[in-house]
Amino acid sequence: MTTPQASKPRRKRRPPSRHGLLFGSDALYQVLAQLARTQGKEFTTKELARRIRRTQEHTRSEIDKLIRLGIVEEARRERKTRIYKVTESKIADEVLDLPAALTAELGRYRKP
């Protein structure tokens, strides 16, 4: 007869920073802030994830949200690598202004 293993307590997720509260998490804020800084440049999820210090999978899920909203689009593919860019749209301009507005109001972003 085997005894059930003691379950390990789940790691509690840190609450988002004041900057990330609007988005539900800091990841989306970090993605938007990075895209606002490099607006007009193409990017891959791999290089974006490296810049914001998140996993590629997590970064990809945030990019997928922005694609569904029409803020980011796939520019092209190089073999299996997808290369994205920010769309030239009013919603993209408005959303990418949010990180600067939050920083102006709340101060510099610091990861919690």
C-alpha cells in the first residue's frame, strides 16, 4: 500500500506592480513598454522575451493578445521564426502611449 505524497505548497504569485494593475499582470505592461520604446522595429518573441526577462511562452501569449486586438501583426516568417511588428493603427498608438502615461503618473517601473 502506498501512501500519498505530501503535496508541496504552491508558490504564490506576486501581486502585480502598480503599473501592471491595469493589465492584470506585469508581463503585458513590460511587453507594451518595450514595444513603445522600439516602435517601428520588427521583433521576434525570443528577442522580446530576452529584453523583458520573461519566458518565450509567456511573452508569446501576451503577443497573441495584442494580435487579437489588432495592435501587433506578423510581418513575415524566416523559416520557422515569426517576425512581428506593431500595426499602424489608432488603437496601437493609443495603447502604446499607456506605458508613458503610467510612468508619468506612478513613477519609474520597478519589478515587484
